Amino acid sequence: MSKESPSASDKPCQGSPEGGEYVFRLDVPKLLKETSRHGDDTGAKIYRRTGIAESSVYRILNGETQPDLNSAMRLSEAYGIDLRDVIKRVPIEAAA
């Protein structure tokens, strides 16, 4: 076992170094970059590959909602995405 102190990225759910509260949000442009690499550049193509309801895909892509864990995992598996690469930390004030 290492005696080194863990970095902030080892514990992503802890408070940010600056303090304050935050939430995690899907970074839609990053997600679309990854889906496009697989030839899926529309919501319809994403829903066909992932099985996520088409209306849900469009609401996620338009920023109207955040994916639930099931949908996030479907996106991750379908496109080989590490969710940590497409999720960003947003201060609660900015997320409201």
C-alpha cells in the first residue's frame, strides 16, 4: 500500500480544492465528439446504438436533463467512453 496522499482525481466526489459545493454534469460537446468518432452524429443514431429512448437522448443532448446512471452506463459501453472523460464538475451556483 502506498503512503502517498491521494490526488484530487483519486477522490472525485470530495470537495474541490477551492471549497464550495458542486454537481457533476455531462459535457455534451465531449460526448458528441466521442459519438461522432463512431459515426453517430445525430440523436437518432445514438438512440439506435444505445437503446436509450430517443426523446431522452434529445433532452440530454439539448441540456434539458442529465442522464441517469443506466443511460450514462449505456453511453459508456456503446462508445467505449470512460465517464470521467465526459463528466465535468460544476459549482452549484452555475448549475442552478
